[in-house]
Amino acid sequence: MLTQGGCPKTTLSIKDALEALEGRWKLLILFALSSGKKRFKQISKDVNGITDKILSKELKNLEANQLIKREVHDTFPPTVEYSITEHGMSLEKVMDELHFWGLKHRDKIMRE
């Protein structure tokens, strides 16, 4: 079935998904948050190699796509925690499949 502009619906839905998750870090951030609420520095430690500037940018993007939630607690200094939303958790099967594919891929490459 075609949509406006002649693009198949499946192409548009895959494009939308890739745009929401594009880049090297977003799935790793979601994976880090899948174990529970975390503060910025905890996420930074869990996502090895990411800079604070990039992490900040990616968190804002994930929040804009409603995949994570940012909570500011009324403390001094303010405490900020990030958590994965129900919508973000709907990617759990995708992340699991990517994990298993990555293991198989690494094993295949290492054997050859």
C-alpha cells in the first residue's frame, strides 16, 4: 500500500523509527535506563565513551520523542533523574534482538 508521495508505509514507519533512534548512543542510553532511574553521571558511567555534551543532547532528543522522562526534584541543589517511559520500554524486544544479533555477528566475524 502506498502513501502520499509514493513511499510505501513500511518505508515511512522504518524511517520514523530510525530517526527516533538514530545515532550511536540512543539505544545504549535506553538500555542503561531499562534497569531503573538514573542521574546524569550514572548514565555517563554506564554508557562508556559518551561525552557530557553528547549525552545531554541525546537525553533531550529521547525526551522529545517520549522515550525517556526527566524528573527534577525540589532539593538543593536540584536533583535530576531520568527514567525510561512505557513507550521507551516497548523497544525492549528490539534491544534484545539487537543484543543477540550482535553476539552472533561478533562470533561470526571473530571466527572468519
